[in-house]
Amino acid sequence: MHCLWEAHLGHTAPARASDFDATDPVLTRQVALARYRRLRAISRAHNSAAMERLPRDAVLRQARRLGLAHGRALVLDDMDELFYACDLAIYTAAPDHLSGIERYGRAARAAPESDEAQVLAAMRRARFTFLQIERRHPVAGLIAREATQGDEVWLMDEGLEASAWSNSVIATRIYAPDEFYMTAGIIVPLEPEILAGAVVLVPFLDRKPLAEALQDRRFAEALYRVALANGISDRTCYLETPDDASRLTA
């Protein structure tokens, strides 16, 4: 899997065109950020509603699998660690079971063509991926290159824009509610020891194509478990931005 990732990093592709490109970059940035913040607020509302529909012990079960709980007792160094379990409970599920976001999506009633419907549909299509940060987007956010196809994507995340550096590599879950992509919230700096440790936990996935392995719920779980064991919560923090809080590398 690591070799596959390195091979993908050698491929480049043109960035997607942006309707936000305009002659006034300051005004256009304001428009783009306003759009992002609205969609981010909607995604948080959907996220909260999806959490409410989860089975009672769903987050606790994920916490146990991440080494964050023993029995029914949580064992946390930082309450932020629980977000990793929440991510898995909302976006992943065992075979023949519905994820939290899918369970919520089937019951939710959003007006057709509304921003709420658009964001929810995007969240239901979220995918786990590796991204290499390439550069700043000319309007707002970042241009990042995705592992599986080598395609460049427009990533809107105010926290990452303020803290990420070129060529850094992250693992995260993304979805596209508009022209740009957003993260589902959890971002793991993809350090060699973290990736290697995750592969050790799920060696059977190393025989699969990278795109397939990344979408297997067990990979994100293994990566989170290793990252937490390596003190990821001590090296990340939340940067408060207008209407949002984004996870950053320290």
C-alpha cells in the first residue's frame, strides 16, 4: 500500500476549474468563504442529527476498537479523542449494515435542490483518502492531490489553509457539497510510522488496490488506532474560525 501511495505521488493532473475565479480575488474569496461556512454549518447540523439516530452503544463500540474504552468505561487522555470514534460510527459500518449517515439520510427530509439536500447527498458519498497538499488555491482553501487517481481537488478548510505546508500528506474523509471538497472533520498527518503501523494491523488490505483498501472501514479504524497510540491528540489542536472549528496539525 505504501508503494502504491508513492507511485501515485509521482502523477500530476490539472486542477479543476473554478467558477469562483474572478478579476477581484478579495471579493471572490469573501464569496467562497461565505459559501463554505454556510455549507459547513449545514454539515454540522446533519452530523448532529445523524449522531442522534445512532444505536445507543455505537460510539462506545468504536471507542473500544480504538483502545479508548474498556467495557463501558471510556479511557481518554483528551475528550477530542472521542471524535475519532464518532467519525467511524457515522461514516462506516460492517457489511450488510447501514452507516450512521446512511441511516439518517434515508429518514431525513430535506427540500429537493436545497443546500441541505445537496450537503447530505455529498456526505453520504464521503470517501476516506490520502491527500498531498500542493499549494494554496488562488481564491480560498488549498489545492491537494488525491492518492487514488492523482487528481487535484479544491479543498476548503480554513484551519488547514492556515496551518498546512506544501507537500504535507494527510489522511482524511472528504466529500464535495459544491465545486470544492470539505473534510468530515478528522485529519491525520500521514507520518511513515503511522501508516506502517496501520498496515501491520490490517495486512490483508495491503493486497488490495489502494482505492479499495482506503474504503474498507477497517483501514481508517487501524489508522486512527495507531495515530491515537502515537499521541496524535497531543500534536493536533482546534483552530477556531468563524462558524467552524477545524482540526489542524500542530
